[in-house]
Amino acid sequence: MTKRYKEGILPFKVVATDEPLIARGGLILPYEMAKAFKLPKVIDEELPKPGSGRGYKPSKFAMPLILMFHGGGKKLEDLREIKAEVSLRELLGMENLPASCTIGDWLRRMGEDGKGLLGLGKVNHHLVGEVVLRNKRNGYTLDVDASVIESEKEKARVTYKGEKGYQPQMGFLFEAGLVLEDEFREGNVPAGAGAVNFIEKCFAAMPRGKSITYLRSDSAFYQAGVINLCFERDKLFTVTADQDKGVKETIKAIKEWRQYQGDREIAETVHSMNETEEALRLIVIRWPKLQAELFDPSPYFYHAIATNREEEAEEVIKLHSQRGEVENYIKELKSGFGMEWMPCGESYANAVFFRIGVIAYNLFLAMKLIALPPWYRTFTIQTVRWRLYQIAAAVVRHAHQLLLKIRAPTDKVVLFCKFRLRCYELVCSQATAI
């Protein structure tokens, strides 16, 4: 008869050890990149200081959250996993960490008067600036979109989807995927609210020598103020036109249509909104309905794009359609970095939590764009966790030197070393184009 084991089916026993082991050895990489960009230092400079000399610095709250998001944690209780990585924290110089409930109180304090949220905005602008200054591109596309975060919190408001939650607005730099600006909002706030102010903040957030040259948005930003701002600032734009009465009348007056794709046809005309200072180019696509609708006798569906671009209509449509990539950016931010769930009952505390999540997301993109091999640029955070972060390691002191021994193939050890060398180069040299 096979020998039976008291603790399980397989022939081994589980015992505790005090050896300096690390379960997520790869988390040194995002932390080292953050140090290369001086994120802990900037956080301590921009956020409100502790009330007493014995209090934790702001970075002692923010950096563990950033590491937690990179590691796959989503709730404040998941910080216990970071706290349990004693050897990792020793290696990173994070020996003393506040408890998860203390971090929850800190989120509320930072959001209550708005100063912490404002400071984190400056931290994010610093990080985005560090990345784009190292890119040869000078002009960027701004994609603006809002996304619903469902929540059963008592104070959460009902969204347009009919469920309670929040609806943050985000401005992405399309070519890099970075979140340039975010605005955490109640669920019942329309996506187009404060559109001009939001775009102006995005324009102002770009570092010197870099600019936004092209704005893309859905119909939420089909507003006279947005259009006028783009003309005033000499920015290109494509905005999905809201099919209001004026747009419908303009489309109805179109006489010439040409073949586009399959059963679709395309046409263009000129249109003016009541308060716009210049006329718009309106590019329209139509396709037949399978059956007539009771309250809309038109035999066609229509999709219209308002623009000031001068390329062929087909090319403008292609450019505008690229904004669909933003859905993947939002999915990565929400699902990959835990921003599909908010921890606090107060919206202002959740706004701080969300902005720290944005910084963690942008830090990940910085790693892919600047320090990781080129083929990593298509990888999601989930893939990088599996390949890099979840690597067993041991911390060893040998000949007066601290060693991190990772259990991984040679090519992965080389990757770690090259990544750390790149971080060192960032610290020692001025920004160089990538």
C-alpha cells in the first residue's frame, strides 16, 4: 500500500522559513524605474506633508499602492501582500509601511481639501514629461474618453447605463498610450461637461517643446466651445458629430454620394454650428437599414465626423477610427491595474486612489517604452506579471555586497541587469530621444 502523508497527497511537507526569500522579485523593476524618474522625491515635494515629524511621508503611502497595482492587487487589504514581502521591502528601503486602514485614512485626507489630488496631478505630469521628452516625436494626438466604473457605494450616483458608479474623464496621448490628464467624476456627470476646461488642461500639461496637434473625440465633445478652441489654437480635430436637428438637415441636403465600403456610401459637405466662428467640414457615411423604423422614416443609418483636416475623406475616417485603440488603453487601466473598483465611500478619496492608479499605469508604459526590450511593448501588465514580476528570488549578503539571486533562465537575468543599467543611465544623463 502506498505510504500516506499527513499533510496532503504529494510526498512533501509544508514548513515555515526565515530565509530572506522574495516571491515577487520582479517588483524591483517598477520601483527602480520610479526611483530613476525621482517619483518618490516628487511625491514628497508635491503632496501635503505629514502633520507631525513622526508621520509617514506621502511617498510611504503612494509607492506601496503603486507596487500593489503592478503586482495585481486591487483592494487596500491587498497591501498586506506587499507588507509580507519583508526581504523585498528591505531591498527597496521600504522597511516601515503604514497599515492598509491608515492608507485609507490618508486617501481621504488627500482628497478632502483637493491639495493631495492636485499634487498627484503634478506628479503624473512629471512622469509623462519624462517619457515624452525621451521621444523624438514633438506632436501628439489627444484622445478624450470617459469610462464608467460601477460601484454599490452609498454615495455613488446613477450613470447613463442605469447603474450606480463613477465616470472618470481621461485624456490619452495616442502615440504613447499615456494618460496625460484625468478627472474623476460622479456617475451622473455628462461626459461632455467641462469639455473646454479639460482640453485646456491637457494642452497646458505638455512639457516644453512637445505639443498636442490633433484632437479626437466622440460626440460628447461635439461642442462649439471645443471647435472654437481648436481653431484658435491651430489644432487639427475630428469629432463624431451629434446628429441634432442641424446636422440632420445638412445631411438631408447632400445630393452626391459615392461608393465607400460594401453597401456603404460616403459624402462630405460644409456645416456650421450656431456658435462656431468657422464652418466645419462634415464627412458622412451612410448604409441601408434592414427594415424601416417607426419614428425615423429615413432608409439609412448615418455616421458623421466634424473636422478641419484636409486629407481625402477616406483617410480622415481612417484616422478618426484609430481612436478605438483608446478602449484597449482603458481596459488595461481598469482591468490590469484594478481601477474597475473603488475602495472608499467618498468620491474625493476615490479620486486620489484613481490618480495613483493612473500613475502606476503610466509607470508601466514608461518601462515598456524606455527600458524593456522592444517586443515587450505589445505585452499587457498581466503578461509582464507572469513573465517578470512573479519570479522567486533570494536576498544574500556576500563579501560586503548585497545580492539578489533570481531563479530564472540566463536571458531573464540579463534582462534584469540591462533594465537596471538603463535606470542608472536615466539618473546619470540628460533625457535622450528613444
